Amino acid sequence: MDIGILFKIAGIGIIITVICQILKKSDRDDIATLVSIVGLVIVLAVVVGIVGDLFNEIQAIFGLT
């Protein structure tokens, strides 16, 4: 696993948090909620890809293909 993936996920989290705080301060709570859900979906897509790669590696190691 590459440490860059962790930085990418942390960067997405920081950006989403800043955007949500700006939107909440400007009384756009509904859009802030939507932005946080979109950020969660993006991070989950990255994690699902990583887990898929992990399963492929496990199959290759144990010869289960």
C-alpha cells in the first residue's frame, strides 16, 4: 500500500471540511450536506478500489484464480 493514498484521502477530507464550513457560514446547510455526501462517496470509491486490488493480490498469492 502506498502512503500517497492516505494523503489523498486526508486531502479530500480537508477540502470537503473547508467547503462545508464555508457553506454553513453562508447559510447553505443543504448544499453543505450534499457536498459532504459527495466527498464520502468519492472516498468510498477510492477505498473500494483498494480493497479490490487487495483481493486480487490475495488470489494471486494463494493461486485461487
